[in-house]
Amino acid sequence: MRTTIKMIAERAGVSIGTVDRVLHDRPYVKAEVRERVLRVMEELDYHPNRMASALATSGTPRKLALVQPEWEEGFVRDEMDAGTARFLEEYRDYNVSLDIRNYPSGDEAECLRLLNEAVENGAQAVALCASGTEEIRRALERLSERGVPVATFNSDVPGGRRICYVGEDGHRAGRVAGEIASCFLSRGDAFLVIYADPKYTAHKARVDGFLERLAERGIPEENGVIAATHRDYRKTAETVESALAAHPNLRMVYMANPSVPACAEVLRSRGLAEKVHILSHDCGPEIQELLKSGEVDFTIGQDLAYQPYQALSVLFEALMGQRPDRDTYVTACPILNSESI
């Protein structure tokens, strides 16, 4: 595998900017740090990429865009913002600017408008988190024809002309969830699955993987209620209430979207927190508290901050003529409970 400046920075424990200053013999680098970076370069048999060096010294501007949903305030937004901030910090010496555009979650028309607007305003590459619809696929087709690379993150666009996807393997994560759920369910038990939107590829993949694994374990899909609540707290709570009323044998709620507190509140108010199990994704402060209280049994993690960071990093490399070395950069999906957080 080709050695990159980012690999050197990670191994030496410094920023990409520091590696760049060492490469070009610039000041403001401590002697011991310079020596450590040079040693790592030698260990990795690194030979400076002429194109990258020319870009760093020429001052050639590079403009990227980030088009994503307006994340709800809290853990997900904080993690996504952290990943973006890390990219800007590490590439600050490369004359990179980033145009961040947020659209209301689920508003495909606004997503498309912002995507087109970003490119018309000079974005040379785009990191995109969007639904996997035909309209989005056609937009990626048009951008590819114009020579504008797109990297998807968090949710992929199947069949879309993007240079890579960075994020969770939703189908695999769903199968992991299905395996866990099968340990709590018997053949006669009902279960509830709540996700955001069938157009949102990441959540749909989780649900498909979950149902697939349950079926393999002898628990049919017919035992389940599947509902899309679009990340809405009130709608999620109403869905849980309805499922409890219709299915007294409900034993498991699989929360494939972030509205986990709404589900927990309903079960708590009904005195069912110990009878009906909750399985979720991610591990923000709210989920951690629910794990500690026993209201959520397990959650499946993913490295959210890595997703925009890596998508933007790949796009930067692409603008220097270096295509990604893989189609998909998959994050881990660790199983977490009250004892492992």
C-alpha cells in the first residue's frame, strides 16, 4: 500500500501540517519532532509525492463542499463536526476551503439544490450524505460527467457514480443486531423495528440485515412491526404505544434510528422497561445513561467522526490525482453494554 503523509503523521503522532513543514524544511518544528518524523519516513520508505509537494508550495486553492442533513443537536452532530474540524486542522497548510451546507433531514429537494449550488459556487469535490434515490443518483451522474468527484459518507447511494463510500456497513450491523435480538426472542414473541426512512440507505440496510438474521434464527418477519418515524420523537413514542397496544407479546424494540429516548420513556411510563428489551445504535451520552440504567440492553457503535474526515481526505487526494485505494471505507461496529462503556 502506498505510504501517505497522513500515515506518517499518524505514526509519528503529529499533524499533517507538521509533516509538511518537515518535508519542506520549514521553521517552527521542534528538533525532536523533526527527527521523529524523518525516522518514520525512513521506516515507511516514504518518497515525497511531487504533485503533493507542488500543491503544498504553490498555494493552489482547493475548494471542497460538505452536503449533509441538519443533524439533531447532540452526539451525532458533535461527532460529525469533530470529524470535519479534524480535516480542516490537518489540511490547513494546503490552502483548502470547505463549504458546509446542511439541509433539513429528509428534504431531498433541498439536498439537491444545495448540492448543485455548492458546485456552481466553485466546489471542486463534494462529500455527500444523502438518501439513495434515483434523483440523487442522477445528480451524481451529472457531477461525474463534469469531473466533480463525490464521496458519500454515513449513507451510501447504491449505483451512484461516487469515488468511494465511508461509513458503517449497515447490512452487517443489522445482522449483528439480529443475532443479539435472537437471544431474547422466542418464536411466538413480537418485535418492533423503528428506523428513519426507507429512502435512507444506511437505516434500510440495517433493517434488512436484522430481519435476515432473525429469519435464519427461526424468528419470522411476520412477528415484527416495521415503522419509519423519520427521527421524530413524538412519532416514535406514538409508534411504540401503538405496538404495545396491538401486541401484548412484544418483547423487543430494535431502534435503527436515533429516537431511542422516546422509546425508553414510553416503556418506563408503562412499567415495561424490564419486560421489553431495547437494542440501539451509536453511543452518545443519552444512550450511555440508558445503558447504565438498564433501559437499553445493547447498542452497536460506529465511528461517526471518521466518516466526514475520511471522505474529505479522500477527495483532497483525488484532486491531486490520486484515486482511493478502495471502494468502501467501513467503520467497525462494536457491541456495547453497560459494562463496556
